[in-house]
Amino acid sequence: MAAIAYPRPAEEQHGSGRHLRVVPPPARPRTRGLYWRRRAVVLLALLLVFFAARAALGVLGGGPLSTSGAPAGRVYVVQPGDTFWTIADRVSHDGDVRAFVDRLAAAHGTASLQPGERLALP
């Protein structure tokens, strides 16, 4: 609500000089269409934020398809009975595999291998 004060002509003034009149606010119809349009805009904004976050994670490498610790190169799955020497003998095509065994052991960190374990090949 709003109150408007306006002066009256001199012949109508009786005492105070000013009179207040209450004016109702302009009516803005609230329709169902407006309600649903607002909800659609909010939903669209949320979807844009969601896809922007997914794109940022994909660029940073935090997506669900990222590998943990294994480089994008070759990967060997350890079989029962495998040792660093047998893996190096199968994978390396050089005559002397000692340097390859040393690199495998250093990259793995521990001396024991578990079947099904994935080794990143240097």
C-alpha cells in the first residue's frame, strides 16, 4: 500500500491543509504460466551448472574413466605364478632383461605381486 499527500485548493482546505488518500498497489496477476516459467529457468540454470562442473572435471582428469596411478601406456595383468623376471621376459624384446626388471620393481614399489594386479609397463 502507498499513501499520497497532495495539497487541496485553498477553498477546500479546512484546518490542516493536507489530506492523505490510500492508493492500492497495482495488481500483478500471478498465473500458473509464470510459476512454471520460473521453475523452468531455475532447472535450466541447475543443468548448466551440472554440465559445466562435469566438463571441468573431465578437463582436470577427475572423471570416472580416469586411471589411478597407471600411465596411458601399456598395462600388464599379473597371472598366477608371475614374477618380475617372467613378466620382463614376456614383454621385453631385448636380449638382456635386467634393466627392465629393475624398472618394473621400482615402479611397483613392493616385491610381491598379486594375481589380477595391473602393472604399468615402463
